Amino acid sequence: MTRTSRTTRSLDLPTLRRLLQQLAPVVAARRRPGTPDAPSPLLKSEWSPEPRGALTSASIAELKERLDRAAELRRLRHAATSPELNCWDVLGLDHDEIQHSRVLAWLLDRHGSHSQGSLFLRELLVSIQGAVPLSSECATEKYRVSTEVRNARSRIDIEIIGHTFLLHVEVKIDASEGEDQTIREREDLKEMARRSAISSERAWGLYLTRLGRTCADTERFRSIRWSDVARAVGNALQKIREMHPGNVYLQWVLDGYTAKIRTF
């Protein structure tokens, strides 16, 4: 036996209002037998011009008026707090991988204008501690963050390099891995570690995707999810709220970014 599933969707006020406007002429026609939309004469015995609980033009008008009042009250409430405002939506961040790389690099930069030092790197390392053997102690080093770093074989989205560790991040949202992309990036990672006198055991790559997809290289690259990043930013945000409750602007910015990447 095939079971038909039924999906129930909630209607917003504009959609419901349009549906009611479309229903109005149908209701009026049903009340005038003989019109094209009226019931067939064969069904007249089963048809009541005003069945109990039926929609009438008057009831539709009343419901529309109530919906209009509810919409106006909602608008007034939102005017006081703008609860749906997200600066990242306004800036069109969406699924642009290059722009997201820049935002992540800004967060991870200990000299970033957020003025939170290495807080975000520390929380990211805690969030992915099962993926790479780098402890949050790395965040105590003097490190630098760069984006779109060109190497001999590849270009990496984000590079984080300290005195004793090296971390490369390949950022993916909708795009797939290029041909042998992480294999080429692995060789560049090793070369950068050698030139910087960093142990190969402290040089790692992160392959960041929505669902933690595996990549071509499994020697030095480890897969992480956007949900790992969202957790790290969320934990950092909670600490900022506790330590700097008056820094509402940064909290608002981080709230919006966390909400954005949680949709990935």
C-alpha cells in the first residue's frame, strides 16, 4: 500500500491575504446559482447557498481587516528592535566562499578590529580538537593570518602560521574540490613547514565543507564542518557577553554571522 504524505506549511500574512482575495469571487459565485462556478443543477439538492461555517464575502472582509491590523502591530513591534536585521544579509555575503574566507580570517586574526585577540582561534581549536592534534595553546603564540596565499602548486584560502604550528584552511560551501586540489595543497603545506622550521607533525590542513566531506588528501588534511565553525564562534560570543556585556555591536555582528553559517 502506498501512503501519501502530507506536508503542512505555515502561511505568512501577505500570502494568506492574497489567498483570501482569490477566494472572494469564488464565494460570491457559489452564492449565485447559474454562474459558471456555481454547483451543477444535479447537485442542487446537496448544495446549500450558505452552508454552516462557510466563508462569505463579509467574513472574508472581516478576516482581512484583522490580518491587516495584526500586520501593522507586528510592524510596530519590529520597528523598535529590527529583530530580522542581519548585516551579513545586507552585504550579500550568502554563499560567497572568498568573502567567507575573509570574514573567518578577520575573526582568527589576533590583531583584528574585533579586539578580542586570539579568542576565536582558541575556540576553533577546541571545537576541532578531535580532527587535528593541535591544542588551544597554539593561540598563545604570536601568529599571523593571511588569505589567498599563492604557493608553488596551489592557492590556499586561509593560512595561519605561528612559531611552532602551521594551519591551512580550504573553504568550501557549494563548490567541489578541484582536481587533486588538496594533494597539491599538501605538498605546499609541507614545503612551507620546512621553510619555516615547523615540525611536520604540527602542520595541518583543514577542509571546511557543509557536511564534512572527505577530500583527496588524507595525509595532512582533515575534514571539518561549518557547524564546527558556528560552534566556535558561538562559544566565543558567549565569552564576550560574559566579559564585555557592553560590547553590544560586536555581539550583534557575531550573532548575525553565526545565524548565517548555521544555515549551511
